[in-house]
Amino acid sequence: MSALLAEQELTPLQSIHRWTVAEYHQMAEVGLLNEDSRVELIHGEVIEMAPIGSDHAGHNNYLLAFLTHCLYGKTIVAGQSPVVLSGYEEPQPDIAILRWRADYYRNAHPHAEDVLLLIEIADTTLRYDRDVKVPLYARNGIPEVWLLDLQNRQLDIYHEPANGEYRQRRQCCTGKIAPRLCPDAVIDLSELFSNT
């Protein structure tokens, strides 16, 4: 049973259908989902994503522009695009830094092995991002995750996934930071948080 349904009690005759990534894509093909549907597939469940507020969007735009500038021609910087993690999981992180591919992932969505860094920006979604998505990324071997906590003006950095969790976690509120696998992209947190 998924972590999202852990609080619900099921009788012995009840079961949950977990949607596969292929079935999820078929929903779009037949029109049950469209490009405007703000959903992602987590643990085989189609999860509606929270609306994006202006603070969240502004930080997303800043990071996308900054990272694209720093990493142009070295990586692909994707914003709110799907990443296939398993047969039952296709989240849409706020930002993904991906290994360079000449086709820009036109021929297939990136998979876990293509990811260098995932960034989630949390204002109203902090608990979900921290308790559901970060462990999901660890279980799938994503090497580094940043959780930008807008309410507390801090960046939580997770790395070294092992046995379904991150062995290293640190919180930063000031100073400069760069992704481990993309050291050219040095971000000054005072500039990032300057308008919050």
C-alpha cells in the first residue's frame, strides 16, 4: 500500500489499483488527462498538484534562468517536466538538471539515471515534498535533491542515497552553494531569498 494511503484502513476485500506509467500515458492519449492537467504519478496514484503561487513561480523562474545560464551546453535544465522513476512513478519536479542529450529528451522522458539534481520548491507543499517526494527520490537513486523551503527561507540539501533514504542532509540559509555534479552553478542564497 502506498505511503499516501497509509492512514486509510482497508477491509480484507478492498484493494487499491496502482496505475502504471504506461496506463498513465494512455489516460492522456484517450483524453482523460491533457497538457493542462496538473497531475503526477506517485506510487501508482494520480496525484493532483497544488496550484503554483507567485512566490513559488518567481523562485522557479529565477532558478531556471540562473541554472540554464550557468550550465548551457553541459546539461539540460528542465522545468516542471516528467521524470520516469519506475513503472509506477512519474513525478514532475519543479526543476531537473539532466545529463546532456542532443535530442533534449524529445524521444523519451528522462529516467532516474539521467538525473543530476532535482529541485522541489515548497510553500504550501513542504510536508508532501519532504515526506513523500524526497524519500521517493532516494529510493530511486537520485544523487542529489534540493528542497527550497520558502516559508522558512532555507534550502535543504539531500545527497548520498542508500537503502531508500539520503545519508546526508544539511540546511542552508546563507552562503553560496552548488550542485555536487554541476559545480559551475554557484548560487548565492542571499540573492535567491532577496525578494521573499
